[in-house]
Amino acid sequence: MNKTKRPIVIAGNWKMNLDRVQAKKLIEDLKTGLSSPVLLTIIVCPPFTSLETAHQAVQGSQIVIGAQNMDYRDSGAFTGEISPIMLTELKVKYVVIGHSERRQYFGETNTTVNSKIKAALAHNLIPIVCVGETLDERENKLTDAVVSRQVVAATQGLTSSELKKMIFAYEPVWAIGTGKVCEAKEANRVIKIIRNTISNSHNEPGLGDSIPILYGGSVNAKNISEQLAESDIDGSLVGGASLKADEFLSMIEQAQNISKLSAASH
Ligand code: PGA
């Protein structure tokens, strides 16, 4: 399956930024600047406290809401956690799972990532699963092994129809928030490895080719087109640059142009 058959996804991960007033303003600015029809999937992922405000603000547009994390249990004595049921009640559609900041600072492991993916799917939330190597791992030529291991562990026990509902993001840890974007050809190479790993570990040739896989890590309005021009990069998971309406809109517009071009050439 080639890229034109997979949707282009541009997702903004706001991280721990923007209160409700700021969230509403950013979404209103995005709505004003979006040219229709929107040919992409556009997702914004505000902090939990702004999810409801964001859901109200996106009404009448094609922007959809994602959360940045969730617990895998439905309810109980887990102080400070948010369950999938609480997210679906707020009309959240997507949830980022296994972001490297969660793995690095909050003890998220491949096992919890796997449990969270299963819980998300059970509640009809679309998981955006992040994988990626650290600088140390890259320098020790462990990138392919680390990323494959993360993908195998994350997808353990999932059926192919479940996998086809998911989104992955290749996010090298050294590229996140550093301004050091991964070279597009290299990101494309690793994303192909992710596709092959999914197909091989589930014994289904072509399975990995049917799943949208994004690149994330210092994507901005200057480098997004180069990323999206690659055959296997289906979109971007954007942190810092998604907090500025003008820049995020420019990225969406560039993605729209690429999606029109690739549709016309097939
Ligand atoms: P960045 O973050 O675009 O600020 O590098 C990306 C991410 O963490 O998803």
C-alpha cells in the first residue's frame, strides 16, 4: 500500500501548556485560518483540564481532540490518574500513548504501554503510540533494535484489525524539543523498519503498510514538507510548533499541498 492510501495526520501535542482561555483562543485562531475542505486528519492534544473547552471550541471544524495520556484501568484507587471512560465522556477520540516524556519521567514501560493500548482500543479511543531511541542508543547503533523491541512489546496480543485502527509515531528522543530534527531519509528508513516489524511479528505481510506512521521531534514549518515528501512518513506529531497558530496553520497547509499532489500523481 502506498502513502496515498493512508491518511495524512497532523497532530499537535501541547504537553503541559495552555490554560483553558489560551486553549480556546488557539483553537479559534486555527479554525479561522483553516482553508476548507480539510483533506487531512488534524488532531490537537491539550492537557486534561482543557479537553472539555477544546471539544467545545472545535465544533464546526474538522479538528479532533486527543489526550496526552491515560491510565489503563476503568476506575479505582489510583490517585491522580484519568481513565479511558473519563476521556470518552469528554468526546476525546485519540490518545497519545508511550510518549518518551512519559517513559522517561513517569515510569512508563513497554508493558504499561501495551496495557494502555488495549484499554484505549476497548473504549474506541485511537492510540497514537510513540516509539524512539535515545541519543546514547543511536550512537551505539541500537536504533533499529530498540525501536523494533518497543513495537513488538507495544503490540503484543493485538489482532490485525486492532492494529489497523492505530497510529504510530517515530519520535527519536534526541530530536524532541531540541531543534535537531531527524533527517527525513533516516526517519523514513526507521519508519519502514516499524512497518516490517509489525508485519513480521503478526505474521501478516503488508500489515505494517496499512497503518499511519508519523514522525515527531522538532518538526516545524520549515522542515515539515521535506518530512512529508518521504514515502513512509504519513504525518507529524508536533510539540512546540503546535502552540503557535500561524506556524501550525502553515504546517497544515503544506501537508494539504502534499496530499493534493500525491493524490493527483496516482
Ligand atoms: P517537539 O515535540 O516538536 O517540541 O520536538 C514533539 C513531541 O514531543 O511529540
